[in-house]
Amino acid sequence: MTGYNFKLDDLWSEVKSIIKKSEYFDETIYQTYFDNTDLSNFDGSTATISVESSFQKIILNNEIPIIAQTLGRVLNMDEVGCEIVLKSDQKNNISQYLNQIKKEPVIKEDGIVPTQNFNNFVVGTSNKESHSAALGCAYRPGQFFTPLFIYGNSGLGKTHLLHSIGNYVKKNNPDSNVLYISSSDFVRHVANSIGNGTIEDFKDQMNNLDVLLIDDIQFIAGKEKAETEVEAKRLLEYLGLSHRIDHKPSELSGGEQQRVAVARALINKPLVIFADEPSGNLDTHSAENLHELFFKLRDEFNQTFVIVTHNEELANMADRKLVMVDGLIT
């Protein structure tokens, strides 16, 4: 028999049923030592049976012949090997295996330009202090001049110094983790990581760096654009629109356009959101989804929604409903 078409749980249930009916074990022994076992693996010749306790393992090791015989009967095989293992040992092995798996980095290239180094950096009166500080930073990463900010006008060699630090560290510490990145790319990676659910991997990669070189960091220091882009990505992800972030409005459905409008209203975290006939141009299904979204957002962000609508169903969902007739609130 070369192929096996079964689920382990189904196979083991059948084996246990046969053993129980055979009365090989009395009821107490069966319930205590056999009933709570699992078939965790079968590789075609050997079955791995998981048990809860060491004592249970000792008992069932003595019963391997009857277990193997029953497995062979169910599988129509002459010989089946069996091993009894502790479930706790299996969990530890899985945990160790997962810890050993090297995660794919979110940012795969270190960004360092190999040709820019201290040897070909032109030192002058305008940059000699920066050159000295950068060299000291590269010589003892994390000890001298950390964090190091290099400030100056364009064309004085700031970016060249950043790459020089990276190349020096890589040459003298080959196992070190070094990353050069522009501030705009850094923000983009943060936003993308939030959108695709890899933000923890991104943070892990940043925390494991020995040297992080960020160019034009002042754009992050300003924060407004960076924070807005990150918040927009988060809201679009929340609203189920992260896959549409690069699409034009004309490429969106009516329901998607309304959800974008909701994201736009939420971006500045207002205390009160006013919505005038928000679902007036939507089909019934899209309108219902939008209505449910309003109440979900209310609970999630603790914001107040004031909605004007002809939709009685939506009005009846509100915590408070005011009806206007002939210009008067009734």
C-alpha cells in the first residue's frame, strides 16, 4: 500500500473504537490511559501517538503490540510501527522549530551604495567636523555619537557620509545589520506594513538593526504628512479598502466611494461627524453595509454621528431619532 487517503483523527477514532469494543482494556483502564490519546502523525510506516502524562506513556508503551496490530488491521497493512510521545514534548519541538525560522525581512535590501565610502569623501573646512563624527560613529557603533544628526546645506556630502558609515560598519563587522533608507521610503514601509499586517515584523527588523541610517529625517520630524499617511492606511485597512489604495475614484464602486468618504471624514479624528443622506445613491445591500459601518465606527472610535436621512430603517437604528415635518421637529 503506497498511498493513504484518510484523516488522522478519523483513523484514530476507528482504532480506538475497535480496541474499546475488543474489551482488551477494561472500561476504567481504557478511559484513564487510552481514551484521551491522539494520533499526531503517520508517515506510511510508523504511527506517532501523543499522550498527556509520563505515566500514561509508560503504560501504553507496554501495549504497543495491540495498538500496532489494530492499526495494521484498519490500514490493511502487515506491519505498522508505533511510538508513544508526550504532547508537551511535541509542543516544545514545534516552538523551537518556529523560533528557528528566519523571518523574511520587510525591507530586503540594506540600501548602502558600495562606491560611497570614507576613502573617497572629500574633506573640507565645511564638513570636517561631520566627517570626524561620522567616522567615530562607524568605528564604535552605539558607543560614540549616537544618535548622530548630520545637518547642512545640499551638496556638502551628508548622504555620502551616511553610506560611508554603512560601508565601514559592514566591512569591519560583516555580521552586523545595517540599513540605509530615505525618510519617504521609511514612512511608505510603515504604512504598507500596517496595511498588509506585517507591522510587527517591520518593528522586529528595526529593533534588530545595529545601525539605522535615515536620510532627510526632517520630513519625519515634521510628522504631519507621515502621520496622515499612516493613519489613512490604517483607516482604509479598517474599512476593507487597503487593496484599492492606488486606484482612482472612477475605478471604485459606489459603496467603495462612500467608504472612502467615511475615511476622509475620520482622518482628523473629529468628535462629531455630520452625514447628509450618506446612502442615498447606493443600492440596498451597499446601503445596509454602510449603515452597519456607522454604528461599528461609533463603538470603535467613540465618535458622535449626526445623520440626515430619508431612510426610515437607518433612522430607527439610531440611539435618538428626531422627525422633521413641515420645517418643525416633532
